[in-house]
Amino acid sequence: MRPADTLIEKWNGAATPPPKLKVSEWAELKRVLPETSGARGGRWRNEVAPYIVGIMDAVHETGVKKIALMKAAQCGGSESLQNIIGYFIEYDACPILFVHPTAMVAEEWSKERLGDMIRTTPALRKVVRDRRQPRGSHEAESTLSLKIFPGGYLALGGANTPNTFARRAVRIAIGDDVDRFPPVVGEEGDPADLLVNRTTTFHDALVLFVSTPTLKNGRIDTLYSRSDQRRFFVACPNCGREDWITWSDAAHFRVTYENRDPGTARIECPSHEHGGCGARMAEPERREMIAAAVTAQNSGWQATAEAQEAGLVGFHLPGMIATLGVSLESMVEKWLSARAKWLYRGLYRPPSRGLIGVRSRLGRAWIGWLARVAGRNGLPSILVRDFVGR
């Protein structure tokens, strides 16, 4: 090949736009997990937590301005956030603001989570200016609270200080653990409102609110209630019924067990009275149902309400659909352990008010009472935080 032809070929290659990727595709192509993760430094694989794909790719939906993720603890919600951040650092660079409840939490997250992600993912390590610049260089250096990269930056801060929200206009704004944000910050107002205000100059701005819920009518509960309330539908392998999984609602798929034995835990299809078949599925079948739901036409994430605010979509991610270190047996074991602690402390009450009320209904109206009693008695509100997510 003549030198001129070689040069033309290189020019053509440089001018070819990169393939259009979604966040989930970017993560599978470029994200490498740290050695401290369960994957021990392996590549990100969407099949490990297939329910996260729809959450991550919601950022690409036309008309979406806000995303509310109401989640249980340790279900992969934080990993989906990291993938979204990585995508907007390396692939679709822009200014990003990531706000935690406090500045100390933001610093810890930068050191532990963000630092690990940049270090282990070559695509991010290549663009983030995390090393000291040569003497005489005019390029800005990254710090713990500000990561610089071509085309944008990632600013980290705490919701407890007004400086976090000052002087910045960003395209992507993220609030993590928003139920732990203070009611107001200084004399500025609600930090959640201040976060939204930072995006007003971008026509394609996006705001994400993520949290495990604490109290009824808290920030994430209110946002989800005003959204299109998406839930993860799965199909019964026996009768084909498509519905979401609950902890104990007989009108939907629910978790059942016998004789206080976690080993008997199953997912139960609603009875014939509720349009199901009553079949019971063990842990392997639960995982197969979740994996199959991603590609099924009427399964996966489905809206169950009409949004009260234009551009607001919401996801409810409970532990019952999680596959990252979670099993039916472990969830029931946690439930029985917590129930025993409540009984030991003499806090077991009639179904109208106590644990049975929370367990059978999972209603938002019970969460405030549960959290207050748990806090006063030093008890873990595991129903809300560890696997129910609501």
C-alpha cells in the first residue's frame, strides 16, 4: 500500500464516529471491577445483575429529565450509578455533580469507590487527569472532590454545605442516599431542589435521585410516588402470569416459607383466585425468571402508574429481584432473625401496628412507625433497608 493510501486510511479511521453505546453496553465493554469486588477484578457482566440494565439505560430514554431509584441495600443500585458516571466521563463527557449526604461521605466514596473504578478501568484511567501535571503545564489537576477529564468534570460534595451547589452548571446531577440529606442547607433551602437548579442551563440535563427509603413521604418515597412507578415484572414458568415480586402480598408473586425454616423459602405464584396457579419456585427458578424477564416482551421494567411530573421515571428495586449476593434463603433468615429480636425486646404487636402489619402489607404508611421504634430500641429496620426497599 502506498504511503498516501495509508495516510488516507488513517484519516478515515480517525473521522469515523465511535459506535453508539448505551450505558449498559459501555459497562460490559469497558468496565473492569476492582480486586475487592466479588468478581475479583473481572469485567462487568450485565447477566450477573440483569435487572440493572433497564435502570442504567433509562438515561437514554427520550423525554426523561429525572430518575428516582428507590432501592433496597446491597442490590446493585450503587454499581449502576458508577456505570452511569463512567459512561459520562469517558464516552459522553460533560460536567457532572455527585452529591452525598455529607462532605465526609463524599470524600470516602471518592477514595474507595471512585478511585478503585478509575484505577481498574483502563478507559477511565486514560482520560481522568489523576496524576500531578508536569511543571509549567496549564492543565488543571484532579483532586478528591473534583475529577478533571476532557470535555467535563466530576464534582463531589456533601448536601450539608451550600458550597457544594455554588457556581456550578452541570448536565448530569446525582443525589445519592437522598433520604439522608438534611431538610435544608444553610439558608439556601432544600438540597434536592438546589441539585435540580444546577442543571437548568442544559437542554439535555438529567437528574438522578437514589436512596434506600427511610420514612413515609421522605424524599425518595415522594419522588417514586410521583413517577411512573416502574416495577420489575417476571413470568411464572408454570402458567405464564406476569407480575412483580413482593414480600408477602398474595395478589402478586410473594416469598413463602414453612415452619420458620429459611431452607424452605420459595417464590409463590398468586392463587387461582388472583389469576395465578399457586406454583412455588425455588432459588434457581427465581434467578431464571429474573434473567428471562430482561428479554421478554411484557416482562422486565414496566410502568404501573401515570407520572404526575413530566419527564420523571421511577424504579422500585427490592431485594426480592436482586441476584448480587442475595438469595431467598438469606432474606428469610434475616427476616426471622430480626423478628426474633423484636419478640425478645417485647415489641411484637397486633397485626394492625406491629411487624406483622409491616411484613404482610409492606405499606408506606407503616415505615415511619417501624423506623421510630427501631431507632429508639437499637433494632435494625432490615425490612426497609436490607431487602424490601420500601
